Amino acid sequence: MTELQPVPLKHRPRIWIGLAIWVGYLVVVGVIQAVSGIPYDSWGDSAGNLFLGAGVSLIIASVLLVITTTLLGWWRPAMRERAHSRHRWPLFVPILAAIALVMNLAGTDWAAYSGAFFAASCVLLLVGFTEELVSRGILLTALRSRLGEGWVWFITSALFGLSHLMNVLLGAPLTGTVGQVLAAFLGGTIFYILRRTTGTLIWSMVLHGLWDFSVFAAGVGHAGDITAIGNVVYLTAGILGLLSVVFVIRGANERGEPRSPLA
């Protein structure tokens, strides 16, 4: 198995840096969405609501994350594994999740979409880039500087799930949000497995972005019954992910990378 050699980084990864960026991301996105004055449950009412309520914050966060990652010099460890997981078969878990998102799209009431609304909803694809780069990119790199891979998986997935509690501050109901937190933890496990088995964060970004888009799309108009099946398939994939994640954690040698002597 080919393993990438460590390369010097501008700034040595530290846990507090990853946590600070994770918190900073939530603050930036939360403040921008709150200032928009559009409640969370009203984003789907119009193209304008969706773009101002969610799109603007994602665009700004994407730019800030690109700048931050570049200044840290963490692009390589954030985006790539030194070596793939020894076990590739857990890849079936994200494949199941991909099947679930296809079911969502198949059951979407596309006739209920206007051109403007579809264009605004495409901005949601940025969720895959921003949340993956923060959680399973920057934060993961920081945690690997000190912790074993099992803790890296658990903490990145747990914080990813807990980050969805912010929706309560934007007007989302608490009971539904708690379920979203648990589902996000399972989703985080799916995306972690996809990173470890493919060796890159890119596919996790793609799957994450398309999944969130498919969930939102299925909520427009009158969705077909297949979307309910898709949700069950996705949750099943997450549970199977919990049972198989140990196989992609085992033998991981991703801890830390040297700092540049010029830093």
C-alpha cells in the first residue's frame, strides 16, 4: 500500500486551533443567518429566503475557510490521507447513503421548483465543502496531532452532530433538532468512512453536499413515498457505519505532520 510521506506544514497542528476554527465557523454562519431575520423553517418559502437565510452565510464561510486553510498550510492533511484504510469493504456504507440520496431525488416534486428557487437551492451544495472542511478536514487534522484515530472519528462526528443544535437558535423546534443531531452523528461516521476508504475528503464533500441538497429538495412540494424509504436506507447506512468504522480506524497511521523549519 502506497503511503504519502509527511510534508512540512507552515503551522504545527494543535487541538485548540481546530476547535477555535470549528467554533468560529459556527459563530460566523450563525450570526449571518440570524442577521438575515429569516427563521430556519421559512427558508423553503421562496428563493430569496433560501439564498439570504442560508446561501449568503455559506458563501462567506467558504471564502473564509479557504483563506484560513491556506494561511495554516493544512490543505494536504485536511484533504488527503497518507494511506487508504487497509479495509476497503466498509465503502458499502457511503454507497448505501448515495442510494438513499438518489431515492430522495427520485421522489422530489420537481414541478414545484421554479428556476430561481432551484438556483438558490444549488447554493446548499456548499454545505458539503464547508462542513466537511471544518469537521473532517481542519478539526480532524488538529485532533490527529495528539489523539488516537478512534477519538478522532468520535469527536469529529460528535461535534458535527452537536453543531446542528445551532438551528434551534434560528427557530427550529428542539425535538426535531435533537433527532437531526443524532442523524448527523451517523452521517459524520459515513463521511469519515468515505474519507478513510478513498484516501481523500473530496468524495465526502460531494456526498455530503448532494445529501443535504436531496433532503431539502424532497421537502419542496409533495414528495413521493420513495423519499421515506430513502431516509430509512440512510439511517441504516449510519448504523452499519457504527458497526464497521472500527475496521477503517484499525491500523491508521495519520497522526501529526512536521512543521516547516521556516515557520
